[in-house]
Amino acid sequence: MKITHNIFSLPKPLFWLLAVSNIVFAFWLDSRFGSFWAWNITDLADKHDVTLEDILAVGQFVLFAVSVDMGIRHFVVRFNAKTHGNQVPAILVQAVTIICYAIIGLFGFIVMYDHSAGQLLAASGAIGFGIVYVLREVVADIVACIQIQSDGLISIGDQIQVRGEGGGYYEIVQMDRRMVTIQTVLKYTIRVPNRRFINMDYINLSKQTTEMGARRILELDLDSGNDADRVIELLNQAAEYIIKNDPNFFPWYRAFMSKINNGAYTFLLVYECDPTIPPLRSNGIVNLAIARFFKLGGINMNSTVEVVKSSEIIDTIKNRLKDVYRLGILKALSTEQVIRLTDAAQIVNCRANQLLIEKGHTADSMYILIEGELEVTIPNDQGEQIVVAKIWPGECVGEMSLLTGEPRSANVRAKVNSTLLEITKTDIAPIFETHPELIEEISALLERRKAANQMLLNKPMELEEVERDIKALAKKILKFFFNKG
């Protein structure tokens, strides 16, 4: 956000009228008193009653000072209007105005009182030095404010990261001649004198490259019995998952092992997010995703951590269904029903780039991804496969074919080596027979998820329409499983 510099300036016609009035006034003085300059016709050092000449002399200086001030302001306003980069701040214009009036006033004092310029400047310098010394902190703050705004270091609304001891993330909420007001992520307000702020070690996140946010580090200590490459792979997957599903996280991350210490590995995940999010909250979101991918990836998070080879222990893979079933349509089932499905489910291993589901094929099964990553694609008019979605561990694909027998609506390919559980119509039919109410519950889950997706596309569905779709889907499922409807 750019600062708006509210600088007062006369409209162009009035400005030129003011400039011309100086010339007209000077010629009038010459015609009336025989001199263009009023100080030639008066001497304020001579004690006498105030005369017209005295007033005219002071008035000429005032008119000239106002004209110079308005000329400077007129130029600055035009410059700022045409400049897209750093602009001349209002406080700098105010400082120049004070200096302008002071110089013209000092010159007027000299010529109208006919004093020695050297003596007067010496006296003025001594007095000025004393004033500056007494007000040194105020002057330092004003000078720092001018530097901050002239160099464009910060703007209202900028997000900054203060480094070092006592650092953190702050938003710039106000600037004035003395203070910069910043706000913490918890909305506490702090006022920092300009002279202190300009010496702070900070990064202005808002003035970095486009879409660059706060870079934060998450540290994980794991037992050295782990496969380091596998851990880094899962950290990368967790970061990609967060970026795809949370707009507050930016598409930049790094995962690597930083050190080996006393039989333990230390891994770092460096990520980028909206700086307005408190670090505790962003780290919590990242930790939750990492825990999900570690658990589904077979990492045992006990005191001694080890990687369980999913290809070697089939029961371990099946048991992971109990950890993830709540993420999809199976959350309508009870734990006992999920255990029955676990016993019947088949393990499917899909190599990278292998086609798992082909569009148009008839099937009656769905897959739950345990490890890896899948891409859902559909062909465009030119026959090219366009990625329309990604499937992450814990999510399912192909559920409509399982429930209704409809042909596959898209292609699904493994992006990396992946492990899945396949659930067929035969596996789930006994559960529907004993608990037919689950059919309507699952229908409601699917249709309400579709309505939520439509809402994201700014195509909201009426509640009555959603209810009709739920009943229609339940009818299809009943007909497919039991030939009822």
C-alpha cells in the first residue's frame, strides 16, 4: 500500500494569480514611492509610529514568502502525481516551508532594521543551536521521519519482520512526525520513536517480490533409524498439500536435513505464508499436515521412531484405513464397519505415471490413497490431458462408480509411486444391507460437498435443489445395490 501524501497546494489559476500579484505589487510600489522594494522606503529601526510604508514593506515580504512556499508545493504535487516510485513526503514539504519562511523572515529583519548581517547571523546561529540542542530528540525523530518517507522504507499497511532478540511480525498502522505505530499479530499496538525505528533490523515483507510472505522455519528431531530420504519426501508432500488447500500459504518451501546429533536427525521445513497469520497458528497447521503424512506414510511417532515398510507389512497398510476414513465418504460408517471393510479391502500398488483409472470405463470400486500422490485429468478439445485435481493421502477417488456403477468420469494417474486400498461393491454391500440408512447419509455427504464446491465457483445451489439431489442419488445407490428405486 502506498502512502497518500496530503500536501496543500493552491489550484493552478490561484497560484499564477499569486505569482503575478508580486510583480503588480512591485510596480505599484515603484509608481507610488519610487522603488520596487518596500524596504528602501522604510526603516523599522527608527522609532516612529507605524506608517503605511511599514505595513507595505512587511506585506511584500509576506506575499513573497507565501508565493515561494506555494511554488514549491505546486511543483511537489505535480511531481508526486506523475511519479509511480518514491514520492516527496508531506513532512519534507513542511520542513522546507519552515526553512523558507525562516530565511525570508531573517532577510527581511536585516534589511528593514538595517542591522549588520554578520552579527545577526551569529546571534541567530547561537540561538538556533541552543533550540536544536534542547529539542534534539524531536529534531532527530522529524529527520528520521523524513528519511523513512523519502526513501520509501515503509508504508501504512506494510507487514514487517523484526529480526534479532525480541523480534516478530508486525503491521505498520500509522506514521507521524515522532512515532511509527506498529501492531502485533495479536493486535497489540506499539509506538516506536522514528529515530529508534530507523535503526531497527527488520525486513519489509510487503516490499519484497510479488507473492512473497513471511518465511518461517519448523524444526523436527527424529530418530536416526529413519530413512532420511523418505522423511524429506513426506515433508515435501505435506508442504505441497498445504499450499494447494490453504491460500494463506505461498508456493515456496524447502525441506532438508540440517544436522546429525547423538543418534538423531534434525530436519527443517522452511515455508512461506501470509505474515498476518500468527506463527503459532501457521506452525500448528503445518504440524497437523506433517502428522497426517507421517502417519499415513508409516512413520511410528513413538519415542524411538522408525519407518515401517508398507510393502512388507500388509496388515499395517490396511489398519491405516482407520486413521483416514473420516476424510471421505466413509466417515458415515462406524469404527466396527470400517474394520469390516479393512479386512475385505485389497492393496493396490501403482507406480509413478501409471494409469489407475481410465475415463469411460465401467467399474464398481473406489480407491483410498494411503501413500503417494495422484492426479485427476480430463482431455481437452485437442486431446491433451489437463490436470483438474490432485488426490492426497487420506482422500478417495472413484466413489461414484462404487455407489452407482457409473462409468469413470476422469483419468487418474499416479504422480509418484503410490499405495492404495481398493473397496468394491461386494465389500460394502453387506454393510448397506444391515444399515440401509447409511445410503442417505453418504448421499448427503456427496451432494453437500458438491454444493460447497459450487459455492467456491460462485455458483451457489438452492437448499431445495441440494435436497432433491440427495434423494435422487440415494435412489440411484439403492437401485444399483438392491435393484430398488
